[in-house]
Amino acid sequence: MPITSGEAWKPYERGYHAVYREHEVNHCPGCGRTQWLIGRVSAECAFCATALPLAEASMRSHHGPTVIHHKNRDLHDWAA
């Protein structure tokens, strides 16, 4: 739902917003590991390739919240 000029901004209605925070231990929301490949605006998990926006980069963006998708979200086959 878009925010109109008369509404107050309510970040708690947006839901969970995962970002990579520099100088902190960041656990991957996809696999739980903590090793990352860091780029200019995002960090990618070195194991499962889940990407998170950098907290510093998302604060400078004016395009709205970033939608994060797990790389294997459409994979329905599980290993035995």
C-alpha cells in the first residue's frame, strides 16, 4: 500500500527488512552462515548466494524498500 502525503510513515507495517551491517556478525537468512562477498551496494552469501543490500547503501536509496529473494526460492527438490 503506497503512503499518501496525509499518512504517517509506519516502518513496523513494512515487515522484516534484512540488510548487511558493516562491522557486525551477519548471519545469512538463507543458510545461517556468516561468510560474505561484499560489493558496492550488496553482500552475497559465499555459500548459498543469498544477497542482502548494504545498510549504508539502502539508507541512500530513494527507491523504496529492497525486496530480497533467496536464490533457490523456486527449488522444490530436497536432498535425501
